[in-house]
Amino acid sequence: MDIVLANPGEGIEGGTVTAVFVKVGDAVKSGQALVEVSTDKASMEVTAESDGTVEAVHVKPGDKVNVGGKLVRVSGGAKTNAPKASTPTPAQQTAPKSAPAASQPQAQPASNNGSANGTKTLVPAGPATRKLARELGVALGELKGSGREGRVTLDDLKGFVRTERQRVKESGGAAAAASGIIVNAFALPPLPDFAKFGPVEVTEVATIRQTIAKNLTVGWRTMPMVTQHELADITDLEAGRKRIVDALPKGSPKITMTVLAIKACIAALKEFPRFNSSYDMNAGKLVLKKYYHIGIAVDTDAGLKVPVIRDADKKSIRDLAAEVSSIAEKARTNKLTIDEMRGGTFTITNLGGIGGTGFTPLVNYPEVAILGLSKSSLQPVVRDGQIVARLMMPLSLTYDHRVIDGADGCRFTVRLAQLFSDPLRLLMET
């Protein structure tokens, strides 16, 4: 039977083959990796579900594969270790027939995107159309497709957006707020032909790097960001951290400044709940989250990845140390699942191991704030009228100015600095 790429998660329509581990004629065992596929959010392995023999290999490294695309033919079965989306029912797999094509796509009633009993149906459209619809914020169920059997085409989508843009222009912008559609899509101008000026080398950009670029662009264009800087005196905290690390059994997960920063941030987030929220500008509502899922930025060879520590407020420092170490290693070895990078409420990025005296981290949309840590250094500080050397760590907090005012941004960083200077508060539980 042919092994196909299963649906790895919501909103993912395919990926890039990064490795093929078998060849025709190979005998495979249940659980053996056959192919590795990298999506825009994570890498995953397709593994054999039962013993068998490889009869054909349909892909090679670098190939693009859509969900449902053939990978390997094995005289057995296979599975993927990535989370799978629910399988569509036969009714969902059959595209609903539409009325005869119209010259201009029109909005359809909401019922066209679901059956009478409320079951969601699949709107027929190609991957490129779905991708553009997501970027523009258009629900395909709102369109009447002009393609065969009601298929929504790129022309349908573009025509719909042009109609919406004109409607918004005529209504003075009220329609945009009501519909939530982004009518001013961002289009980059084409690059010049650099080869005219000298030798160049053109290389493929990894899928995850492209996703990072898109997400950062969305965040940058969506929210006005402000960065607040502060210095935290971590002299006593660092001394206490080293004492605890030295006392731990050999091989224990290392308690790092990132781990302690998680504890400090949770305490500050509980005092300033707006920093643990998301802003729905279309609805004019703020979503305050009652859970604390902390994203940790990890530098990998494949690009920046942000795995999430879930319910970090319920875990001890030792538990956090173990989880941070484990999830960072999974990030560096491309073993993260998609779910391990979802649901974050606040992000921490630590560049202290590299250097720097401060930077302006970009908020991980749709979160509203991110904390950056830079390299700590001994600096002269006046204490009790005396100049003494203290270990100072730069803090850089970037926040969404639509949600957080400058005064609160300053209060948050000042509170963080106080927490970092209070080792008893942060080290009392290990």
C-alpha cells in the first residue's frame, strides 16, 4: 500500500521532504522511520506501522508534498508521530455543489460552510488559494466559487477582496471593522536582477525560516511595539543559583537564568494580567488568559524555534529546569511536535550566553509581550553611599502598545528587576 502524508494539524497543507531513510527492497520493521517531512511549524517522521518491504519510494529530499501525497509504498502500513487532525467524514470529503458560476464571486450565507446539523464541510479550493485566504484573513466559506463544482479559485478570492476594498472605501472603513477582512494585503516589490552587477548565489530558504519571516511580518504590521529597558541586580541571585547547582546530584538538569526568569515573569504576570493576554481588534475585546504557558526562544541550526512550557506556574524550579533542558534539546534535533509550539501566552528570549547590552525583541503574535535577557556584567553601583561592583543583567521588554501603556510597561520591568534581586523569592522552591 502507498503511505501518504497524513494531516499533521490544523492549517497545515503539506511540507518538504528533508530525509528519506529507506530504498526499494529494504525490509522495514514496525516503528522504523521511513521519511522525514518538515512543515512550516515542525518536523515529523513517518514510520512503519507493521513489518513489510519497501516496494517504491515516491519522493526524494527537497520534494514538496501536500497532505495526502504519496511518500513510500510498503507491503504493510505506516503512521506519523505528529498529532493528526480528525479524519473528514465521507460527507465532508465530498465538495458541495454550487450554483452555476457567476462572473463576480459573491458572499454566501453562513449555512454554505456547514450542513444542516452544524457539521463543518470542506470548501473546495487549491493550496495556493487557501494560503492566500489565510494571509488575507478571508473565510473561504464566504465566497461563491466559479470553478468546477463550486471550487474557489485565486481569481475568485482576488475579486472578492477587490469588492471588499471598494465597499470599505465607500463606507469609510466601517465594513472592515465588521468583517475582519484585511483589505490592504501587503505585497513586496520584486527584487532587481542582482546578477547584472556581479556574481550571486541563490539558495532555497528553509520552510521554517519562511514561516518565521511571515510571522514576524504579521506581528510587526499588526501591533505598534515599544521596548522598555531596565537593569536587574542579580548578584545575590546568581550566587544562590550557583550554590544550588553545586549541591544538586551530578547529572541533574541545570538551573539556568532562563529557568529563574520563568519564575520571575509568572509572578509579574499575575500582578499585571494584561501582559498575559491577546487583543482581538476586530471585536474590540481583550482576551485575558488564566493560564501561564511560557514560550522559550531556542536558537537552532534550522532557525529560531519557540517551544512552550505549559502551566509553568504549577511547576517547581527543578521541574522547570528539566523541562527547559528537554524541550530545548528537542528543538535543536527537530523532534518538537506542533502542539509543543502552540498556546504560548508570554515569551522569554535569552541572548546572555552570546553577549549584548540590550536589544528589541519582537512580540510573538498574538501574544502582547516578550522579555529579552542580555549578558550580565559587573558594574559600579552606589549602595549605602559606597561604590561597589554588582552583577547587573539588562532586561528588554517589548510590548503591544495597543494593550499596554508606557507607564505599565515601565512598572512591569521595574517589578521584574525587583524580583531578580530577591533570591529568596525565586529560590525558595527547588
